Amino acid sequence: MTQWSGKEMEALGDEIVPLFGATLLNPSPRQRIPCIGTILCVNILVYFHLMAQYQYHTEATIEYMKNYLEEFHCHINTFNLFHARKSTKKVSEALKQQLTFVKQEEREGDPTWNNPSAAKKRDCVDENEMQIESDIAQHLVDESDFKFVKMHLLNHFSDHICQHGNLLNLGSDHAEKAMMDLNQAYVQLNRHEASFLILRMIARKEVFKYRELNANALKKRRDDDMPLTNAPINRMMNNPQPEITTLDDLAE
């Protein structure tokens, strides 16, 4: 999913811990430590998420949230392997090819390489491949991180609660609705001088809104007191507007 809504996040929080527990129930000895770290990390994040939805907070609940967040960051490195950027993955692919070539040269340059049997040679190649995979995985872990805005915002939840009350009062619905005109204007334009064209399109919409408000106000006055508004309404209806070619013409 490329974008999550609030209801989808809540549904995920209800289901992700038992799903992880069932999926990682019987790990191999090599997978045991990463699996434990993964379940702990997800479990702690769900605890933080549930506590952030409290309608009433105390100093104790805020301290719980801070502790959960610290523990979450202690275990989040488990997911670094799966959160590598495209540039990091490209570097890893190039590194893998280089290591494979170096190992091959080392094997073929060894004077005793032709002495072992084919099975022993195959075992040696497999061992080199496993070592390369381990090095690549470590490289991905070292070069990956979760330093992006949405993860950083979690650090400010406790301060926001102290300043503004529970987080349920702070929604993004109004801000997102205010951005709808900007998004719609950008989609409809050809991206050439986008800022100027977006502002002009929004200004044009605002002018139409003002015009509608004025017309509704005139209509209301006409309904309240017919003699006062007959003349303006008639003039507006009988005198069509001249051709509108600029934003100034439209505003007038």
C-alpha cells in the first residue's frame, strides 16, 4: 500500500501482532534472534500506538510512551535490511558482483584448486556465496535507516500532549482539505510555471466564490425587501459581462 488511512492503520494495529507471532512461530536457530527482535519491535510500537489514543493522560502515561519509543528504536534495526533505498540496493548489487569476481579469482588462482573433487569444489563455491550474501546483508543494514519525517514525529507526541491535550484533538483533516485545491490545480496543469498557474487558478475559484456570495446576498435582500433589490438584480441579469480574458477582468 502506498498510502494509509487512519482506519487502515487501526485495522493493522489490531492484527499485526498475532500475525507476526503466528508467522514467526518456529524460527530456525539462525533466525531466532532476528525474529524475537521483530516481534518485540512491532509489539512495542502497537503499545505506543494504543497509548497515544488515550483520551486522558497523566505524567505516568506520558512516561510510558517515552519508554516504549526508546525500546522501539532499540529494536528497529531488525528491519533495516528491508528498508534500503534504491541507491543503496544498486551499490549492494555492484558490491556483490565485485565480491563474486574476487572470490572466483582467488579460487582459480589457487594452485591446488584442481586437486579436490567436484563435490568439494561445489561446497567451496557455496561457502563463498553464503559469505558474500552475509556481507551484502550487513552492508544493507549498515547503510539503511528510518530517518524520515513520519518516524521522527513520534518523538514529539509527548510534547504535543502536554501542550495541546490528547492527540485525538489534533487531526489533519482540515489541513488536507485545504490542500485539495492545490493538488487539483497541480494535476490539471502542465507543470510549466506551476506556482504562478496554481495561484491564478485558486484566485479564479475564490473570485467565483465571492461572486456567488454577493449574488446570494442580493437574492436574500430581494426576498426580504423586494423594492430594494429589483433594480440591481435586473441590471445584473440584463447587462451581460464583457469578454473576460484576464484575471483582472474576472475580478471586476
